[in-house]
Amino acid sequence: MSKHLTIAELSEETGLKPATLRAWESRHGFPRPLRLPGGQRRYRAEDVEAVRRVLAERVAGATLSGAIARQADAAEEHDESLFAQLTRGARLEPHLVTKRTLTRLTHAIEDECSARAERAVLVGAFQERQYYDQAKQRWLDLSRGSRCAVVFADFLEPSTPENEPAQVPIRRGDPLEREWGLIHLAPRSSALIAGREVPGQGAQLESERRFELVWSTEPAAARAGIETAVELARTEAPAVAAKLDAELSHLPSPGSLDSSFVTALTNRMIGYLGP
């Protein structure tokens, strides 16, 4: 079996019609394909096994949404997760929000950090390449002059474009497939936001999809998040992981935060949440 399958090939391997696979993706976010620049779907061998396990549960009497949610939960139990690390290690308390709210808060952090123009270490997690493409110009501005900038999405291959953030593919089945994040760490400012998509959601507007959200300006939380990103990148993009780790080690341990940054960021977040 080739590394990447078309939807027709996945259909042949699993016995599901392409229309059914597209309906599952639309309604349940499963299976979630990689996307070529032209929008064509590509799947990995892991997707074949995951679909077969869902079908086996259905034969045994499970609901479709329940079987799909268990696939996501099983993947998360065996892999590191940015969101899990932040809620466990930094003890951040999650809150349930819509994707619209998560996106507005992310934009507030991006814009305030960009305005500071510090030489920061940056990490972004976008779930799908299409979402990174939508935010790409913002990230080019944000990463200009940074020490290092890395983004995770369902890219087909790792890449280090000149004057752009390094791109790290998310492996099929990784918890990061369900996670959204931004981490900024600099000597006088730090901020992070991370969201984990709630599994088993049915068809609804994209902006209304629900996420568990955490955010913080604590330097220790931001550093812990970037350390986790280093580990997540090691398999798919070891050179990028090494670069990110090196820049993090060269970044001085944060001293006292600039209180004006915290105030300005909070005000911007409140403003961006307005109508």
C-alpha cells in the first residue's frame, strides 16, 4: 500500500463508498485527510485501520458517533498532547468555547505579540493546512525577526521555507489533530493559547464547533508548551525539532514579565471578543 491513498483507494480498502467517507468527514471530522495544495484528499495507512475498527464496532452494535469518538480517545491515550501537557503540568483550567471565540482570542495574542516585536520562539498548531493558509500572512508578520517559528498542520511533508515558519506534519492519529494552539516566549513577554476540539460533534457551522480552551501569560507554561512541541516534532521533522530545542535553550530564562504586556494583551482580548 502506498504511503498516501486517494479517497477511491481508501474506499476500496474499507468497502465504504467515497460519498460515505465524505459524509463521515463532514459530520464527524473522521477520517480527517491530508489536503494537497489543490484540495485533493490523501489518506494514510492508519486511516484504513481506524475506519475498519469503526466498522467493526458498528457491526457489534455501537453508534457511529461513539465508535468515532473512541478512536480519537484511544489515539490520545498513547501519544503526547500539547493540551494535556498544559492542563496537567501547568495546571491550567480549561473552559468550553466555540471556535469563533478561540479564533478571536488567538488573533488578539498574535497581534499583541507582533506589536511587541521581540525575538521570540513561536509555535502554532492549526489542525489542518487550510486553517494555516488562512492565517499565513498573520504568521509571516508575527514570525518576522523571531528566533524560531514552527507550525503544525496536516502537511504532507516537513518543510523549512525561506523567511517562513518551519512546517511540521501532524501524524495520523496524533492528539494534535484535534488541537489548536499558539505559543509565544520571549525575554519580556510570553503568552499561550491551546484548544482541544470536543469529540463526537455532529454537523454544525464551523465557527460553532466546541473546544476546551486554556490560556496563560506565565513564562513557565509557555516554556513547557514549547518543550512538548519539540518532542512532537522529533519523529516527522527531527531537524526542525533540533532547531526549536536549540533556540529555546539559548533563550534566557524569563525574568519578571512586563506588566504593560499583560495589561495590553488582556485589553486586546476583551476588545476582540466584542460584537
